[in-house]
Amino acid sequence: MKQPQLTPWAPEEQLLTEFDIKLGKLAASVKNRPCTEADIKHACDIAD
């Protein structure tokens, strides 16, 4: 199986996409608690 190609980090360079950051914020905001569709929409709106 081929290993994923990692991009080396460099100062002032953003390796994560905006989507990655948004998804991470959403996951952190709903961790360990049930959420509704309204909660998801609210978290996405905040992340935008």
C-alpha cells in the first residue's frame, strides 16, 4: 500500500484547507454531546 505524501511545514504556510479547519471546529464544538440539525448549522455558520 502506498504511503501518503506528506507536505513539509514551512513558516507562514497554511497546510490545512479552509474545509479542514471548518470540519475541525465543528467536531470540537459537538464532541461528546448529541446535536441537532440546528446545532450543526449554527456551528457551520460560526466556522464561516
